[in-house]
Amino acid sequence: MIKAPLDLQLSNHDLIQPDLMMVTLARKQIMTPVKIEGAPELVVEILSLSNADHDLKGNGKLYKDTWISK
């Protein structure tokens, strides 16, 4: 498990910072010292009233589009 702050780059123009991520050893090649490049096996967003809409709608669509399961 990797906790924030660490950037997740899902495309050339999508750079976000989830609360928690998991990358298995089988996919460790997507990890760099400064970010994860590609979809990890697990992403966790901790919702609060101030960011729930953004995390569910904005990032949720981004995760779906890059094959990260909910």
C-alpha cells in the first residue's frame, strides 16, 4: 500500500493524488520514485463533504475510463 502524497499519472494529461494505492510486485514497473505511471490494482479515495463530488464524479470517471474497478 502506498499513501499520499504520491502522484498517479493515468494519461499524458491526467495527474491525480489518491489517498491510498496498491501496486503488486507483478506490476512494480509502473512505479517510479516520484509517481505511478498507469493504473494500480487498487485506489482508495477517502471522501469528505468538501471533496465527495469531485472524487466520485471527476476521479470516478477517470478511474472507470482507465480500468480501475470501484
